[in-house]
Amino acid sequence: MGGALVAAKDLLSARTSFQEAVSLSPDFVPAIMALVELESREGNHQEAQKLARQIQEKRPKSSIGPMLIGDVHMRAGEVDKAVAVYQKAIALEDTGPLAIRIFNARRRLGQTKEALSQMQAWVDAKNNVAVRHVLASNYISLGQYDDAIRESETLLKKDADNPVLLNNLAWLYDQKNDERAVTIAERALAKAPKTPEIMDTVGWILTRKGDAKRGVELLQRAHDAAPKQGDIAYHLAYALNKTGKPQEAKRALQRILRAKVKFSELENARKLLKQLGG
């Protein structure tokens, strides 16, 4: 009930529900964890810390208590303290969620290089799929494409039919002008033929690799499914212009730029519109 009330944004009633659950079963950790999360989200950090320490006292060999204490420190902006507590927690139980928490905290402190090195070593030792996904995603966001490709290829060995993973790898190959981009992108599309992001990846690669006719068809379908996604709109406009439809390209660009949404290809979209006389 408390979870449903949180989803409905009735936080006052949710707190009451969680408190009732705890009063009925003082050792019921999920209810205490939910209450800690709620109190910290509401800025009641002192109360959240108190509840987290109760778990730590009741389960001194468990990482849950210190993990929650670290979470409260993070919400309070006390990142240094969070890292210290997370380190104590992972010494008790060496888990993926804690490895990710330490990584995120170190990044917030500006220790990105150290955070990546530590997480890479952890992943190599544990071969944890979930954490490797996080690591690969962060390599992508940081523009470290060779590292992202290595981790994604490792993941693909265990999850060869994952369309999101295939799509990410196709995009990475495309960034490196690797001829495998088309093949991997087509595999992703075969697994998830109606996903706009995947249609966009395939269409964009094909448009620039010589099959603009099929590329524009896929990009049109992607745009129809996700008309507010700026990158897809730009890719469609580029493909339309390339296939001899500059006026349609111009209209597509004008629509997305009027919407004033932010997207990675924004500057390229503006340049193309200028070239088209818009």
C-alpha cells in the first residue's frame, strides 16, 4: 500500500502506511528501507539516518544498513561521507549495487578516472553482467568508444539476442567506421522491429552507407513512432534531402526546431536547415 501511495505521489499517506508496517513488524527490512528512502527524499535526513542505523544495529553483518546510511548521505549532498560508508558496506557484502553506488559517488566527486578504474577491476574480477552494462554505458557517455566496444562485445557473448545491446554496439561500430555496424544493426532490428531507436540506428547507418532509400523508410517509421525525438527528426531530414526531397526535409527540421527540444544533433539540424534556405 505504501508503495502504491508513493506512486500516486501521496507521500503523507505513504509515510503512515510504512510506519504502520514497521510497527506491526519492527524487523521487516523492506518497510524500513522504503521509509528511509521516503524520509531522505523529503529532506528528513536525520530521521532517515536514525532508521538506517536501526537496521545496521539489528543486522551488523549485513551491508543493508551502511548502504542506506550512504544513500542518505548522498541525498544530503555529503558525498565524501557516502563513499566512506559504502566502502564499509562493500567490505561486508561485495555486491553489484554497492559497486555501482561507489562508482556514482566517485563520479560526483569528480574522480571519474579513479571510479572507472575501480569499477573495471571489480567487473573483471566478478564478471557481473548488470554492472558491466553500467560500465559500458558510462564509457559511451564519456566518449570512450573503444572501451565501450570491448565491454559490449563481452556482454554480447552471454546475451547475443539483446536488442538494446546490439543497437548500442552497432552505434559504437558506426562511430569507429567499422563495417560490422550494418550487420549488428540489422540483428537488433530483427529482434525489435518496432523500436524507434533501433529503426533510427539502422536507417541512419544505411542512409550514409549507400542505401538511402531503405534508410529513409526506416527513419520515417521511427519518426512516426517518436515524433518528438530530435535526433530521429534530424536523421530523417538528412535522409529526405539526400533522396531528393529537400522541401520535406526542411519542414521536418522546422517542426522539430520550433518544438525547442534539446538533442545531440541540434547544431547539425540548424546547419542543415540553413543550407536548405530555412
